[in-house]
Amino acid sequence: MSARVSYKHVKDHVLERIRSGQWRPGELIPKEQALADSFGCARMTVHRALRELAEAGLVERRRRSGTRVALQTSRNATLEIPRVDREIEATGAHYCYQRLSRRQVGADPMLRERLALTRRSRLLHVRCVHFAGATPFQFEERWINLEVVPEALEQSFKSVPPNIWLLEHKPWSRVEHVIRAANASAALAGHLDLAEGDAMLVIERRTWSEAQVITFVRQSHPGHFYTLRAGSG
Amino acid sequence: MSARVSYKHVKDHVLERIRSGQWRPGELIPKEQALADSFGCARMTVHRALRELAEAGLVERRRRSGTRVALQTSRNATLEIPRVDREIEATGAHYCYQRLSRRQVGADPMLRERLALTRRSRLLHVRCVHFAGATPFQFEERWINLEVVPEALEQSFKSVPPNIWLLEHKPWSRVEHVIRAANASAALAGHLDLAEGDAMLVIERRTWSEAQVITFVRQSHPGHFYTLRAGSG
DNA sequence: GAGTGGTCTAGACCACTTT
DNA sequence: AAGTGGTCTAGACCACTCA
């Protein structure tokens, strides 16, 4: 007669008991087997529900100790960072790209740190601007590690933006972002159609392939219309 | 004789084949049963490996169609937003808090939109500054929905910051962040020890309890030393 | 209608942690 | 040593989507 009990059902019920205050932060909740019995389902079903709640940071689990309601000191949100061209086209604007410069450089101390280089390496330095229609959307300054991606030397990046070429050419395994605000220098203001000193949202990103950094990039956006969005729940 | 095959083992092997280019972006990979056969494990084991890869955005799965290597157009990073006081204390600085104002207000159109209010509601408006030692770290302007948290009226927030009180008092289920850069107004510059026009990193956050917004807050940080970090992998 | 992923089961054993 | 979560199995049925 009764439908099978889904892990979502279990998850919702546990959530409800946490939100209603029936199970308070720090408190131990019943063990998997007990919950499975009370819901009339298999332990695996309860396990999956609790595992997802643990991944979301709502409960903390330990073998032998059991499962506790987490003390919500901080919680993680998911930040989506789309490809520039799609982001622009999603607004209905025409995507346009301009390469400013491309040259081989050595790694100065700043770059050696940013790219986690252990020795002197040759890098490809590319500067470009991404436009939404006629409006500058993002100024990009990028260094590509030629030890990891030597094929980049064969690319002029005049018509294919480096981000797209890299995405399609070199799969990555890990990424790190640093987000900050900065005032536009005279040079950047010129590229982004801003006044000197206008606020910009700056994203610095390092992309890894296994243990090596593929590329380090600094992307600057006009602060008055660009936003990042992150959510959780 | 052979050890059982773990889902992590399967996950690593699939990842390896993607990274090595053996399975290219957009390409269909073998179905779960075929992989299970080739690994000599149960289909559930393969399923879990592929599910996690799908959650990480590396593959895309559809019933009937099968599993494809994702075109990595965008990928999600996890943004950790800690509690201000802990964030400051983690740097070794002393955390200090000052309430600037607290008053009841009605919901103007801007607030009704931000707080997703369907009708006129009373809100508690609190302005405060968080310090790292003697240095202003964050200016906070917050509106609390008194329909959801009427008990907030009993709090003066003179010594207990509203974020901490809310965290401990009202569990939340969902959160949304908007991150942008802005130039400091004269008033904000004064509060944050900046010059007028200096870049600030601004985080706007809405926190939900079920279908209702608990609070809307705008947090402004000096741009020259505050950064957000996000990672994935 | 058929083929794929999505989920649930019932049982088993393993791994970690505390007693 | 014992108790809890973590995982794997083998099989089953369901749900979605495509032809």
C-alpha cells in the first residue's frame, strides 16, 4: 500500500526537525538504523539523506560518535563562474573580442608565486578585452605556463580567446579564485571605458592540471554593472 | 583475491580518461552497466562515481541518452563566507563591534523587492561597523523582517551583533549572495577610514527560512585589503 | 516501446573511534 | 571490544526521454 520512502523524504523530515528546533545545534540525532526503522526504509536510504545534509554543512557525522546537528558558524555557497562569451550572449548582447598583446616572458617573483613555479619557466603573456556589443565588459590579463601547455605557442589568440582555447584544449582539475575590488588605473580605465578611479570587480584565477598551474589570469570588470551571484539551499 | 572496487577508484579512472583526452568533451562514455562490467563491480558503485562527477560538473547525464563528458563552459566553485568575528580573529586581530543605529522602518519599494515581501511589513533597520583591532573591517547595513523574527525587537544589538544573534536564534534554509564593487560615498568612507571614491567590495545577502526572507544585509569592505576566496577540485 | 539513468532493498563486511 | 557510520553487492523496479 504505502509508497517506498525516498531519501528526499527522509532529508526533508530531518531538515524540518532541525529547523523547528526539535533537534538543536550540537545535539545528537538518532543513528541511521534507528531512523531507518522509524521511517520504514533501508539504512542506505537514510545514509544518503544524511550524507547530503553533511555535504551541505547542516549535520556533522563521525563514526562511532554518531550524527550531530552542526553549529552553523559559516556555510558554503556555490559560486558560478560562466564563460565570458556565454555570459555576454545570455544578456542578449553580441560578444566581441579584441587581443591587445601577446608575448613570451620569463617568470618574475610575483608570477613564480602565483603560478607556483619551482624553477624558472617561460610563460606566454596575453592581454585582451571582451566586449558586450560596443561596451567593454572585461579586461583580461593572462599568463600561460608553457611547460604545461607548450602548444599555446602556436596560437596567436587573435581571433580565439585564450580562455576558450584552453578550455577546449587542456582539461583542468582544480581552480582557485580570489575576488576583490580595486580602483581603475588610468590605463585600465581607458580599456574599460571608465573614469580613472572607478571601482572594478577583479577576479584572479589559478587553474591546475594535477599538481601544476596551467594558467593565472586577472579579469577586471566595471564595478557599476557587473555582479557575481552565489547561492545555497 | 582482488579487493573490492570502490567508487573512488572508478571516479579516478574516469577522471583520468577525461583528463588524458581519451574521452573528449561532448563525447558519450560507456553506460553504467558496461563500466560496472569492465571494472568488475556493482552498477551502484559506478553510479555513485558518476553522480559525484556530475555534481562537480565534469559530466552530464541524461536518462536514455547516457553520460557525456561536459563541455566545461562554466564550473562551480565553493565560496566560503565565514562569520565576521571569526574571520577577524583568524587573522590574529582583536574583534570589535560598534552599533551605529537601530530603528523600526516600513518597507519601501526597494526593500519590498529585496525582502520579497508581498505586503507592507515592519522591518528593523540596524547599521553597524565591525573592526579588526582599530581598523574598520566591514560596514554593515541590515534589515530584519519582523514578521518572521518578531523577537528581534527585544534586542538592542548594542553589544551582540545582529548576524551572531540571528545565527544562534533563527536557523535558515537558503541564502543568496550578490557580490559587486562600488566606490565609497563620503559617508561610507568616513565609517571605513577610506577616502571618498575608494573601491569597496560589497556583499549583499538574503537569508531565507522556508519561503520567507529573514533578513537582507549589505556588507561593505575596504577593497584594498579584503578578498573573497573560492575553490573547487 | 525500449533503453538509459535514478533509486530502493536487505544484507554484509569494513574502518574508524571511543571505551 | 564494541558501536557507529561508510561502502559494496545483486537484484529489482521506476522515471524519463527518445525513436
